Amino acid sequence: MSSKRNVLILFLAVVWAGVFAQQNPFITHMYTADPSAHVWNDGRLYVYASHDISPPRGCDLMDEYHVFSTDDMIHWKDHGEILRATDAPWGKPLRSGAKFMWAPDCAYKNGTYYFYFPHPSEDPWGRNWKIGVATSKYPDREFTVQGYIPNIPPMIDPCVFVDDDGQAYLFYGGGARCMMGKLKENMMEIDGELQAVEGLVDFHEASWIHKRNGIYYLSYSDNHDESNDKEGVAGDNRMRYATSKSIYGPWEHKGVYMNPTDSYTNHGSIVEYKGQWYAFYHNSKLSSDNGEFNHWPRSICVAKLYYNPDGTIKLVKQTIPPSKYAFDGSISREVLENYLERAVTAVLLLTPDTVSYPYRDDDIRMLKNIGAKFIGRALYRWGQESKLGDPDFLIYAKKLVDRMHEYDPEIIFQGCLFEYVSPDANSLKIPSWVFEAFKIPIEDRNFNVSEMIKRVNSNDPILMENRGGGSPIINNMEAKMWFYYLAKSYIDAGCEAFHLGQVGLIGKDDPDKKHFEQLLKMIRAYAKEHSRRHYVLLDAHTPMRGFIKDGISLLDFNSFPLRIKEIPDIPMAGMLEVGHSDGLYQKSLGAVSPSGWKAKSMPYLVEFDNFGVRSTPDSGIANLPDIYCWGYDDITWFSLQSEDYRNNWLRYAYNWLKRTDPNGHLQMCVTRMITGPNVAKTLRSYFANTRSAACPLGYSQEETIKAIWKDK
């Protein structure tokens, strides 16, 4: 048998290294253009952008300005729509519903934010531009239109620069004409006469002013067209700049600081944030990826900007992304699958009273070493729900999340909202905010497990019934309150993902999924307001290959167990096979994701499952009468193999899944309980850690996982 096993090990040993695509644009859930970047007194960087509406039509279908902000140049918050064409009295829809909310800008003075935007008042629109002004006490909301700047030529692309002495100036223009003037104290009228800006080479539009070391920089888009190119530069508009010692000029042209993007236009802004200068611009990468390039929707991007010792600007490199893991308010499939490619199961990592607690420091070291990005099943209690009522329990979780984010802020932690609740939950008092969330009268009482698990048809048996516990039924208000209580608590502790367990059980009496839809909407709404990324990733062990309502997936991705199949004549050896047991390889249904992208097959994780004591007849393997090795309890089977076999089998499983279905991603197990009475007393838990004094129970798969994930 040993020779057969050695042959199998050689068969399993397949080498692979992964590679990730980079992420720029940094806003991917909608099309955006014309970024105007500012740093306000709250320490955040804000970007005011125009919006190319989808499905695209062209420059006459732009409306609904959004503002985005960040405090680390990685995680961006969409504050939502702040203004639309119908908010302006003169902004009525023109021909065929055309809307012209083009490049905006924002300024701050004396406690008020001033939002400047162009929109024509009538046809022909090209000769009737107005520069509107809206005001607010906040940088991201509650803007009210006050009117437009009177008695100025009809042009576009306002830029309002407030100098060090508090004096504000308007720059704007279009075609071959750029003009500027001093604004009155009310920020809505020109003080004196406008003057033409002289000294600019090939000015087209997109004027922007910034100041550095006492020198004014006027940047803008030129008229470059590759069909008439004489300089060997592919693409359309380049970004040029000129400098002056005075805001009024004279201006001296200095050259090009950004070559064309893949868009027909470009529009930029330059700002310093936390000691680093940045150039904002737009391209058409997102629309090109979506097959819409010929209809030109654009997306805002950012790159670092550097100066030469003489103050001139170095040519900006457009390829620097904020992060391949960045998302905010929604998530692209590319970023989601980057996370799924680096997913691990680390059961109860965020809890202080588990068998792995003595090795917690080594767990953190290992996760950092392998480069894990998605930490699955990190927070929950199964059968000890009363611990959730201990403030120290969630405080510990939050501190550990913060500790790990100090070395890698991209990591996502997952909590669990499982298909089973024990009577221990009866000891938890229901907080008032749970009643308030469901808009029902506040009661002074504890959770009632019996009310959670009762069936809609009282004659139907309780699901997973065990000593007064069972599966919560989503139709019951008590069950929804329980799940919302868990979700909010986990979000407050730093979790940004939830595994919902077997939704087929929880939703047994909810065939049209309306109760599930209500609950998940509430969870996402709370996350949008309170979580770090303003979004939460939801998955579950899904029945019928997906969890879909009206063509829309209620989950961001699916998850399935490995379901290992016995290899005949080779005791304890296992393989993967499409169709074995209830494994769902190649079977995930297509849908529209909660973030709005379409998929022919939704992505999914495949995890080492942990099922428990076997209820079927003896497997015939000595000393293992109670473990169901061939289907359930994948991690117990895995832990009983030799170290070499485990490491080779991981490579085999990863590559088999990649060949079989590119929508699937193997979730590496780094910490998980081992079940079954004959092994749990001695082994208790599996640890992927390299065996050492810091983790003497380590099974030493750490370096193998790292090698599998290593970038090319």
C-alpha cells in the first residue's frame, strides 16, 4: 500500500503561484469623472466628481453629483448624491431629457462649503452655460442651490481657489479660452472684471489651481488628438501646466505632467494629503472592462505626483493603484475574488476562551506570514450564546481586529449567524435598539429560543432540535431579531463579513425569501452607516446552487464543503470529484450580485467542513468508528494524514478546483476544531501553524499555504 500512497503523493504535488490584477479606478460601483479633490478641516480628503450615467449615451447624460472621501487613500466612502440637475431652477431637462451636470468644484470659506457646477439654462446648450452655486454647512450633504454667478461668459469647468489670505478666485473656460476673476465675499459674484489667462499652450478645458512653496500652478487639459499627433504620443487629451508668482499671472508654460489615458477626455486636480502630493484624473478602464468603451463612460483614478528640485512636475505614472483590495459601499467581482483567493478558516480567532487562545500570538504571526486577507468564522458562539452578553467578549474581539489592522488594514474578519441556537440564548436580554430597528414596541425581556425555532405550521417538526434548541426560522420575528442582534454586535466589533450557515434550514418556511430579504437589507443598511467599508459581505451554505430572488443573489458569494471521496484500495486517501455527495463544483448559479455586477456563475468558497459524530454505519477503518470520513468532517480526515500527505494534498485540491471551476476558491483551514469522540480528546483542534515552541500542536501547513498563494 505504501507504494500506491507514494504514487498518489506525487500525483497530488502540483505547483502553482497566483497573481492579482491591480485596482485603479478606485470607484467601481458607478461611473465617475472630472475629480475635484480637497482636504478639509476634518482631516479627510474629499473628491467631488461628475457622474456618467449608465447605460451610457454621451456627454448630454451626466447628472447626480456624488462626493467620496478617504482618510488613508485606500478605503473610500461614497457619501451619496449631493445634487442633481432638477435641483437648479434653470437646470430643467433639455433636448430628449439631456442633462449637463459637468465638471464641478467645491470651496470652503467662513464655515460654509460652496459647490460650483455648470449647467446650461436652455438650448442651444453650448451657448447658455451657467455656473451654479450650492451651499452647505457640511462637505458631503445638504447642499442647497443659491443661484448662479451672474454676468460672466457662458463657459464650463469652474475651479475656485481660496488663497492663503482668504481671498477666493474663479478660474473656468472651454475651447481655447481660460478666464479668471476675484470673487466677492459672498462667493457668488465677480469682484471687478474677468480677465483672460495668457501664456497657456494649447488650452482646452479643466483648469485647476494649486499652490506650492509660494508658486501658483495652473493645470489644464489640452487639445491633443492622436490622429494629428506629431510627438509620438498615443491618445487624446494630455494634462499640461503653467506656473506664476502671482495669481493674476503672467503664466509660464512648463509642459505636460500626464500623458493621455484611454479616455477621449481627461480632467484633473492636484492636492497634497498627509505629506504626499496626488494627481487625480479619469480613464475608461472600467467601462472598457464592461464592454462599454465606445460609449465613453469614465472613472476617477489617483496617482502619486512628484516635483523636481526646481519645482517642475515629474511626469505622472498612471499605473499606481490605491489597492487591489480596496472597496467601499459595494465591491467589484475582481476585488471580491482577490479576497476569496486569500481566504482562511480561523475558527473563533476573535474569542479569548478557546483551545487556540494560548497560541493566539503565533496565529497572528502565521496569518501575517501567509498573507491572509479574509479570516473566516472568526467570531461566534455555538451553544454558549450567553457569552455575547459579556461586554469584555466583544471588546476583546475589537482590540484584536484593531491590532491586526495595524499591520494590514485590508484584512476582513467574518462572524457567523448560524442555523442553530441553543437555550443558552434565553439568558440574553434584548437591547432596546433591536426593537427600535424593527419599529416595534420596546419590551423588558430576554430572547426566547422557543419563539425563534417554532415552525410556521405548528405540526412540522423543529429543525435540528436538540435539548430545547434548534434552527431559527426566519419567518419568526424573534429569529430576525436574534440575527440582527448578532450582526450589529459583530459589525461593532469590526467584522465586515458574515457566514449564514445553512440558509436552507433557516429559510425552510420562507420559500419566496421575503423574510430573508428584509433581514439582509437591514444588516446591509447598518453596515453602510457604521462599518469601516460601509459594506458587509454575506455568504452561506446555499441550497439549490445559489440563494437568488428575482434574478438577484441575496448573497455576495456562496460557500460549499469539500466533500472528500475515498480512493478505493488506499485507506484514508481522499480525492475530489464533481458530483460526489452534495459537493457543488461547476454548479453555482448565475445572478446579479448585491453590488450590481452580473455573473454567469457566482463565485464561491470551498471549505474544510466540520460536521461531527457520524450517524451512519462504521466506516471499517480501525479506531475511527464515529467519524464520517468520506463526505463530512473534512478537517478531521485531513488532520489524521501525515504531514507530507497534508501538504501535497493541499496543492492537489487547490489546483483541482482551479482546473474544474474557476469560480471556486479553496478556503485554507488554519484553525478548526476536530470532532468525534475518539480523536477530540487528544487532538481537539487543527492548527496550520508551523510546529514550534510557540505552537507545539501545529500541523505545519503554514509554508505550503504561503507557497500556493505566492505571487508570480
